Amino acid sequence: MSQKQAISKSFSLIVLLIFLVFAVCGCASQKRPTHLADYDVIIIGAGMGGLSAAAHLAVKGQKVLVFEKHFIVGGSTTKFKRGDFTFDVALHAMAGGGPGKMDRGLFQLLKATGVDKKVELYEVPHFYRAVFPGVDITLPPNWEGFKAELKKQWPQESQSIDKFHVLCEDLFGDLMELRDLFRYGRAHATLTRVMVPLRQRTFFKWKDRTVQDLMDHCFNDEDLKAVVSQLWVFYGAPIETQSALIFMAATESYLSDGAWHVKGTSQALADGYAERIRELGGEVKTRTLVTKIIIENGVATGVVTADGKRYSARYIVANTDPYQLAYTLIGKEHMPAAYIEKLESMRPANSLFGVYLGLSVDLKERGYEDSEIFYNTYRDSRKNYDAMMKGDFANGAVAITIYTNLGDPVYAPPGKSVVKLDAYSEIAVWPKDREAYRKLKDQKVDELIALAANVIPELKDPKNFIIKEGYTPKTIENYTKNKGGVVYGFELSPDQWEKMPNTTPVSNVFIASNWTQAWHGVGSCQINGWRAARLILDREGIE
Ligand SMILES: Cc1cc2nc3c(=O)[nH]c(=O)nc-3n(C[C@H](O)[C@H](O)[C@H](O)COP(=O)(O)OP(=O)(O)OC[C@H]3O[C@@H](n4cnc5c(N)ncnc54)[C@H](O)[C@@H]3O)c2cc1C
């Protein structure tokens, strides 16, 4: 062996040794809390993130207590009734897979908790219909049909359509390889990150790019770009500011693993979780607002509820936004300035405005087959976005969900229909004064209905309405306590696609919600819950 080779070998050994030492130190620094407590883990909030965390902990023998301020569990994934009609508050379609599909993502986690036995998931019949000037196209919820439909309209872009598919698949593969990165000790995580440019090349290439970059990279035709990127309305930003990553991952999940809904509304999934948690010996207390996390010597030792009661726990999981967590529940005095600075520097995404409609007509009988229609005033997502954010709902985009076309009889009796309209909005548009707010809401409800009537003319006739009820960012803020009624957590732009970690500066407090790293959405929030649970279980040495 030459001297040069010997030096190089010794250098490699030293680097390896340093990594091993760091790896050991990294794991050792994750201390278990030593205080005694009545519960292993208290979970604040029974949205999808909180419920999932509780179920994953309970199934591994942890004693859990979930607090939910509302009288039902679910957060955004709840239902409500008006007369004959049942409304799903939020869910259009859930990504993450379901029975009979590839075992990756969310469904694997449902099976791990046994919640899969409590719910019936079904695939939505159509993916979406996109309508904008000069284009009206319906796309099926699988790659084969999706690509065939696009190729029929844009045969000259046939290869580009295949290229887009391959990119989405590759990106998802890379994400699956990185899915445990959040659990790694410092050296292992550093090494994995260093290797990303070589091993997860699609992820590396697209992590700092936008959906607009992706569309420009794949396609030439502007109409085709607008059709393929239509689901920007599900992820919280117009395409030139939206991260390509979430778009590619969600598209691959929807088209390979299915776009799913829940029999009996998304409330059935939330209830299924609560039932399973109780079966496993956990407790779920509704109508209980948590007002404080008790911090002693830098460690969380329990919580205080609005009625003044104190409950002790070894760990806390917050299914809240990080603002409530840092400023109200923990208190700024216990948070390092750097964390607060980071929080303040991040941009929350937008909220939503919409209308729940119970109709006296059967839309299916009238020839409407779709369950999800996007009507866009403009082809350009930025123009639609800006109109909505100004409160000009007559000239934006609207997502029209015909729930009664999903094939579940829960929504309305025969001969009637349930429709929901959703648009982007921000809380600043909505006045504080109650009377002014009510007036504006009534006016905007009619504006949004008029926009949707461009594709469903039955919505022009007031005689067809039995129920007409609007919601605004204020409604969402009121029900979920998410700042500004934001339903997407931090805006998913290339500079903040990593959102906030599931860990917090208080070592035994974790966060699992829209705002954390596995992104937002009904499926992703359950993954956030699993991640928070997993970090606690790792700390406890439980596989
Ligand atoms: C209209 C609408 C349509 C949507 N459509 C879709 C869709 O089609 N597909 C999709 O995947 N996603 C959709 N989403 C987004 C999805 O619903 C959310 O991303 C997800 O449900 C958020 O879950 P979460 O875990 O962050 O908790 P949240 O749903 O935000 O729930 C948090 C819970 O914590 C409780 N809580 C907060 N603070 C406290 C406290 N101090 N004490 C006690 N309890 C507390 C709240 O009451 C609430 O129940 C939609 C959302 C909305 C509003």
C-alpha cells in the first residue's frame, strides 16, 4: 500500500469514527423524562394529528389522555347535520392509500393502529373536472386513465405526460427512502442529508423549485400546464410560489394509491380513532380546553384545563398551531429566542371561505356525474388566487364538491343533493364588527354560488336551496384555533417546505398538526401524528 493510500484509508476511518461517536452521542442526548406522572402522554387536540399520535402511542402500551375543546372529535374532519342533510366539514379526497393498493404511506399506519378495521374507505369515482376559458376536462383517479385523457386532448405532448408521471413516481420513491430521517440521531441525519444529492436525486433537484418550474420543465402547452397543476387549489398557494415537492408527492399518491373518501363522512374516521384509543385503554375527553402546559425546570410535567384541573404526564403532544403552543400553552419565556424568531419569520398559508348547500334537486339525475369540479375564472392560478385573497369571489376559482355523487347515501335522501363550495380566503378580509361580518358573508356567499353556477346552472335558482350556510376563516379559527383559520399550516413554498419539526425546544413536548413536517391534509396530518408518537417511542426505547 502506498503512503498516499494509507493516509486516505486512515482519513476514511477517522471520518467513520467521528460519525459513530456523533451517532452514539446523538442518541444518548435524547433523554427520557424522569418525573412520575398519571399519564405517559397527554395529547392536546383531537384533530387528525392528535388522534393518530394517541392511537400509535396507545397501541404500543402508552397510557394516553386526549383533550378536545369541541364536543366532538375530528377538528376539520367532522360532520354536521341540517335537517335531512349531512355535511362533511372538510374532506374532498384523502391521499395516502387505502385497501388493496401499494402498502406505503398512510394506510400502512392505519393498519398499524387497527383503525383500518373501524372504517370503510372507498375511492372517489372521478379525480377532478377542470374548467377554465376554452377548457373543460374530466380526469380519472389513476395514472392510466389520467394520462390517456390528457393524451387524447394533447397528443403532441404524449411523451411529456409520461415524463411527468416518471418524475412524480421517482420523487415519491425518494421521499419513502427519507421517511425515517426525522428519527435519526445527529450524525446519521447529517450523513443522510449529505448523501441526498447522490441518492435522492429527484428530490434534490426539485426541493427548491415551484410547481410552475415543474410544469415548464414537463410541458409546452399552457392549457395542459393549467389542467395538470389544477390541484394547486388543494395545497395553499398559486403555482409559481407552491413547492413542487408536495404537488408531485400528492399527485403520485392520488394516482397510484387512490383518492379516498370515508363511508359515513370523515367524522367516521375521527370516531374510529377515538373508539380504538379507548379500546386500548386510552381516554378521550371532549369539551375540555387546555389552557396551559406546566413547565418545571425546563420540562413539561402536565397541563391545566379551562376548569382549573391539573393533569400530569411524562410527554405532551400538541395538535395545535405552533403559535398557540409557544405563546399561550408553553409561554414565550420558556422558548428560546431563536425558535420564536424562526416562527415569526415563517409565512402561514391562506385560509378558506365556502358554502354548504342542501339542494332540493338530484344533480346526478340532472346529468352531473362528477364529484369534484374546479371552476376557474382565469387559466392563470395567480390571477384566480389574487382575486380570492382580495375577497373578489366572483372572479376567482371555486372547488365544487357534489357529495351525493360519491355514492354514499349518508349525505341526503333520494332526490336531493349536498354540494360544498370552497375558495381561498384570508381572515383580514372579514370585518370584526358582527353586523358588518354577517352582511359581507351573505353577500360573498351569493357571489361564490353565482361563480359555481357557471358549471351548475341549477345553482342560479333560489328555489333549489333548502340549506345555504357559509363559513369563513373566522369559522375555522373558532373551531380549530388555527391562527387566521389557516388550514394548510405554513405556506408550502420552496423556502419553507420543511415547515416546523415535530420536536420543540421543550424536549418532552412534540407537535403534530398541519404546521409540521409531514405537511397538511387529512392523510399528512395522520403521518404527523405517527411521527410525534414515533419520536416518543424511540425516546422510550420501544420499537
Ligand atoms: C373546508 C376544508 C376542506 C379541506 N379539504 C381537504 C381535502 O379534501 N383533503 C385533505 O387531505 N385535507 C383537506 N383539508 C385540510 C385538512 O382537513 C386538515 O389539513 C387536517 O384535518 C388538519 O388536521 P390537524 O391534525 O392539523 O388538526 P385540526 O383539524 O386543526 O384540529 C385541531 C384540533 O385541536 C383542538 N384544539 C386546539 N387547541 C386546543 C386546546 N387548547 N385544547 C383542546 N383542544 C384544542 C381543536 O378544537 C381541533 O379539534 C380541508 C380543510 C378544510 C377546512
